[in-house]
Amino acid sequence: MTACSSKTPPPPPPIAVTVLQLKPQPATVTLEYVARTEAFNTVEIRPRTGGLLQQQVAREGDVVRAGQLLFQIDPQPYEQALAQAKAAAAQAQSSFGQALRDQARIAPLSKVDAASQQELDAVVARVEASRAAVDAAKAAQKTAELNLGYTHITAPIAGLMGRAQVRVGALVTAYQTLLTSVYDTDPMYVNYSISEQRLLELQKVSGVSVDNKFKNPPVFHIVLADGSVYPHPGTLNFVDAAVDPRTGTLPVRLTVPNPEKLLRAGQFARVVVDAQKLTDALLLPQRAVQETQGRNFVWLADAQNKAQRRDVVMGPRVGEQWLVLSGLSAGDTVVVDGAQKLRSGSPIKPAPLGAPTAVTQPGAAA
């Protein structure tokens, strides 16, 4: 008697997966841009007179006030120049006084023909020349006073003092040698670029007034390099008037308060903009969506707990989730984890997302 060897093989075990039932929920679509900070105002400190740098009064990195002394140039040569200018001015004033006295004596004598007209003209010329010499001496004295005052180099604005470019004892040249820079960092500028399409969307949502200003600009959040959100939101300050033909983008500038001095010029950051608020969005974890040949698809669990493939069109990402534009409806049950081995019609063992699931080992018995 021969044994029967035509037994039907057992069905494959169901594949354990986690699933998520889609439910409409509110969501905010955000857009991110790479940005860089810029000081509200930056002033290069250069001397207005030359000489030996005698002293650095303010320390690098200090917060300085407008008018605060930063550097001192050796004033002795300029003190001597001022003393000489004062002496020259006094001498010119004395000569002018003598010329006036001479004119006062000659003028009456010329009326009675006791002095010639030539003598009167000469004394009048000396008076005018002396008056001009006094004016020139006063101008030279004023110049000497200014040069002496320029040896005290002060901060033109309030802000942070940058690194000193020269050290005490160095010879500096007027209007050429860079001593340091002062950065006005409250508020700060944040610069980034947006596409032409995004600008059009922003204009439609926010509206544009007759003076080319946005009526209701969106909220701009600043995310720092460590991932933390800056506590103060940005305010739209400037949108360039022309699109860069090379990149198709427009420079945008935000103004951000910086009272705690957390921001420094030249930092990289990200600008996060609330682009759209949805009330009934369908969201999926990004790992639930797969791609093949440029098309996105997901796996669904049907009523018989079998896997069914569905093509979907996805929109922008919302945090760690992905907005579904088409292909799915509220109530659909989507496979999130365990979809790597699925085929159409594969039996599955669904478990709600977040619940513990048993993993089926390859080759396990039914």
C-alpha cells in the first residue's frame, strides 16, 4: 500500500504589521529656509588722524555705548601743534590790532591833507591782510583742535565691540587703518531667499497694499543651529524688488529682537514659516510611504486582513508626518511598519500603531 504524498502545503503565516486608521485632524503646513543673521548696523572704526596707538580702552566683545572711548592715539604731537596754532592766532590778532590803530591815525590826517592817499591805501590794505591772517590762524587753530580731539576714538553707535585689528604701539594711518568694528545687534536682521512661486503664494494669502507692503504677513519662526526655537519671532522687513535670474529667487529680510544677545552676526539658522492652516488634513508617518519609479504608494489593510497596494499623491511634510493630497480617504487603514515583505493579497496580522506586536521570523511554522 503506497503512502499518499499529495498533501496541500499549509498557508503562509500572516505578517505582523502595525496600522493606522486615517482620521481628519488640524495641521499647519510650514516651509523652511536656510538663513543667515546680520547685524542691524555695522560700523568699521578707523582713525581720523594718524599716530602711535597709545591705549585700547574698551575690551573686545564688550557692549559699548555711543560716544564711549575705544582707543587713544598719542596726543603729544597734536597738543604741540595746537599750542603753535594758538600762538600763531594770537600773533595774527595782535598784528590786526596794530593795523586797526594805524588806520585810525592815518584816516583823519588824510582828510586834512596831512597824509597822502597812498599812505591811507597802504594802511587799509594792511588791515584787510591782517583780518585775513586772523581768519586763517583761527582756522588752523580749529584744525589743530579737531586733530587733537580725533586722538580720542569713540564708538559712533551702541553695540558690541569686535576683535581689535591692531595692538597698542602700532602706527595707524588716518582713514585707512581698521581698528575694530562695532555691531548693533538689537534688533538683528535674518536674511534668506524665497522662490518666485512662493512669493506669489505669499502675496495671495497675505494681500499686498498700495505701498507694496504685506497686509497680513505670516509668522516667521527662527530655528537655531542646535535645533532650538528662538524665543522671538521675526517680522518681515524687506523683500527685494527683482528676481535673481540665475536662481529664480528673491532676497527676503526679517527683523528679530535680540535683547538677550543670543544672536551674533553671521550665524546660520532656519526660518520656519506657517504657510497654510488645514482643519481636516490626512497625515501619515513618513515611513509608511514607499516610492518606486518616482511614484508613491502605501499598503492598506482590507476587511479580510489582506494587504492591498494603493498609489497616493503626497504633499508637504508636517513635522515627522506627511500630508496626503489624494489616493486615501478618512477611515482607510494604512500599514505603517512591517510593509517590506508585503505583496498584494498577503495575509497580515494588524496591530494599532503604538501597540506591541509579534514579529514573524522567516521560516517559522504555521
